[in-house]
Amino acid sequence: MAEGLAAYGTDLLGALNTHDLERIASFFADDFEGEDVGLASTQHGPLERVQVFASFIRAFPDLQFTGDTLTQDNRVAVVWMMTGTHRGSIMRIPPTGRPISVRGVSVLTIEDGKIKRALQIWDTAGFFRSLGLLPEL
């Protein structure tokens, strides 16, 4: 099962890189719950999670993900790098034209072949620093 779960993480990254929102939505269970350190509230259902991805795709039309997966039981940890160029508004931040390179980890719980829960932990300070909104340390 772990081998299939590792492929699951790779397949999700591939779907994100195609920017195919319908395909991305197909990975999530109808009763999905997701926590994201960059968001104020929990996402419920595939639509709410896909709306988050859509906002990033609009803001970073060249958005791409690379990463590796680790598995244990019915969980997949995807250690990822997100890159792109800030060409559209996101989080009330107007386009800066700046490139981003942000690291993160997504811990996914898989049930019946779908993502039931997700915890997204990513370098939000690095994200804002890339956009010129925080000073270099």
C-alpha cells in the first residue's frame, strides 16, 4: 500500500502542475477537511481546497511544484517546493512581478483512495519575503 501512496503524492503534484482544477478536485473526498498555516479557516470539501489552488494559479500563472513523498500507514507526507512569478493579485497583494521559491510539507490522510484530511505547513514568511513584503534576515 505504501508504494501506491507514494505514487499518489507524485500524481497530485503532477495534477497541480497541469493547473487542471477538475483533476485536482478529483483527489479530494467529499467530506475533506484541510488546515493550511497560510489561511485563517479550515477548508471543507474539494471545492474549498481547489479554490485555494485556483487563487495561486491566477496569481502565479507559471506555478510549478516539485517534491518527494514519504508514507506511513494511510498517510502521505509530500515535501514540496513551489515556484512561480507573481503576475496576479493574491491575499490582497497586487502583482509584484517577483519570482517565488517556497518550501512546504503537506501531510495527507488517504481513505478510500481520496484525501480525507490535509495539513499544509509552508514557509509563509519566505513567501512574503520573496514578494518584498518582509526584510531579509
